Amino acid sequence: MADVQTPLPVKLFIGMLTSLPELAPKVEAELTSLYGSVDSRSGPALFDLTHYYDRSMGSPIYRFFFSFAKLIDPSSIAAIKLQTNELESIFASRYSNPVRPINLDPGYLEQSKIVLASTKNFFHRILIAQGIYAEVTLHFQGGRWRFFPWTFPDYKTRSYLEFFTSLRSIYRSQLNEMGVRIRQTPKRRS
């Protein structure tokens, strides 16, 4: 019988979509009050690979990312998704135009993958708690991020991959400071 192992803490990040980029500092302040200081951010980046959100959010839409200095237990991602949904509702009550002023997508990064939380079920997502599902959307192998057939198109862009590579370096440094032995990822032969 295999022993159950305690997972390493992971790096929380939250992606935000909005057609009101001036809300970013206000959203960041709310997120900081919940999850502690932001240690890395990106955006605004034009979110134009799909028009899925245009009707509810307006356009153009911009993507921001915020990552947090404090590492989290990966099992807390469902509760975090519920909190960010509540924060979306609060902002919707404050700003009536557009109908959905912000969309918050929490996820976490560990050395080998990026996991996103969602309220939507699909074949590649697993229910983790309270109606929240999780999916591995990118994995790190051979020195670079790799995609799955379900990886969102924007998560395949160079700017996102560069952000996540930088975030991975920060995370690995944090693990090193905790005394966790960092295994080098072997380069994949071409």
C-alpha cells in the first residue's frame, strides 16, 4: 500500500478579464485583502482570441494576472473559486454597465503544471468540492510549457507562457527557501 503524501504548497494566481481596465487596482486591493501581497502581475493584455464574453462584459476585453507571495494548500482552490465568484458579484452590484464588469479565474502553479478552477464541468475536469471543478491546463516538460487539446487559446500565447515561466522561477525560489530540494527538469530530446 502506498503512503499518502502531504502535497507541497502551490503558487496561487488569479486571472482577471475586464473591459474596464481602470478597475484593476480596485480588484487587486480586494484580492490582496483576501490572499496577501501580490508578488507578480501582468496586463493589461488584449483578450481577443474569442468573443465568448463580449455580450456580458463589453469589448475590448483585457486580461490581467496577479500572483500572490503566500503559497497555498492546493486543496483550497475550490474555496478560493467560490470567494472570487462572490467578489465578481460584489463588483457587478457596484458597476451595472457592463453586466459583468469582471471575470476572475483562480488557478495555481506547481513545478510541473498549471491548474485552473471552474464552475463548469467537462470531460477533462474533475469535481473537487462544492460544485467546483479543476483542470490541468498546461504542463511543464522538457524545459517548456506544453498544451492539451482543451488548453484555452490565450493560455498558449507567448506573453502568457513567459508570465508563467517567470512565475515558475519565483515559485521554485520559494520552495528552495523552504528547504525543498528542487529537481531539475530534464530537457526533452528533439
